[in-house]
Amino acid sequence: MTSARNRRVLLLSLAGAALVAACASPDPTLYTLGPVPGTAQPGGPRVVILHQVAVARYLERPEIVRSSENYRLGVLSNESWGEPVAQMIERVLTEDLSQRLPGTTIIDAGGAITGKEDASVEVNIQRMDRDATGALAFAAQAAVEFTGSRSGEATRTVRTSVPVASSATGDEVRAMSVALGQLADGIAEMLRRPPVTGRRG
């Protein structure tokens, strides 16, 4: 009798463990944005500080946002970023700008290194997800301010659409990286232009 009861308890325990294992969510797949090479643009300021990037609140989540079309947020519940979105964009933009501006030191203000800058950059990311056609819709604002003898400032809005090769999340992340590279192209151009004192636009 005792042996039969023990077998029933064991079977129930094993069944419970199997149920828990079946219900447990698999580990999420983690992704990261990466730098995309662009055209080198010599002649930028000596030291540029990239200040904290502001990201639209709907993008500030571990899960990757697939789309914000039709007033509805599509989120990939088991495919996430490997680091906070804003810090990741800062890191990638720093690398993109460093490649595009040879001779210019780009410093991420969120890092451990500081320095006296000749120019500073601020960025707002307003959109970075797929549109109704499946392409990557990207919108951002960039502001550049020069100090010292080149004192002046300028702003620019960047809107672009990048084709996405497939429905795979990796292809969407690759398109996001391309869009950030295009933003870096525009910022590099702004940093090479003689500033207009006291004017934004």
C-alpha cells in the first residue's frame, strides 16, 4: 500500500514538473544594433561630445518594437535588445561618427571619458519601426552646437525609409542600423559645415 502511494506521489511530482517546464517561457533571443560604414568626411572639429540620446518612450522597452502603425504597438515578446535602447544608440552613433570623421575624437557623454569639446551633438529618436509597407520607418532630430571661435548651432530633421529584406527580426535590426548610419552621415555633414552664429535650422 505504501509503495503504491509512493509511486502515485512520484508520478504526480513528475507530471507537475513536466507541466511547469512546458509552461515556462524560452529564453529570449537578444539583438544589438551595429555600426554601418559610411563615406569619410575629413575636416570636422577636433573633439565632439555626443550627449545622451533621447528615445521615444514607446521604444524604451527591452522587447523589440515591430510596428506602431494604425495606433497599435506590435511588440516582439520573446526577441529583445541586449542593452538599454538609448545607450545602445549612443554607442553605435559614436562608432558611426568616428568612422565618418577621421581626425575627430567622438566622446560618448555617457561613458567614463570626458574632455573639452569643440562641438556637441544632441539627438532625439522619434520613430524606429516598420511602416505599413514593411519598410523600416526612421525619424530623428539632431542638434549641433559649436564652441570657441567656431561658435554657432544648427538643427536637422532626418526622415528615411529603409527596405527590410524579410520578416526576420535580424533583418529589421540590420535596417535600423542602416538608418542610424544615415543619421550619422547627416550629423557628420553638419559638423563639417561652418556654423551660423546664433541660428538654428
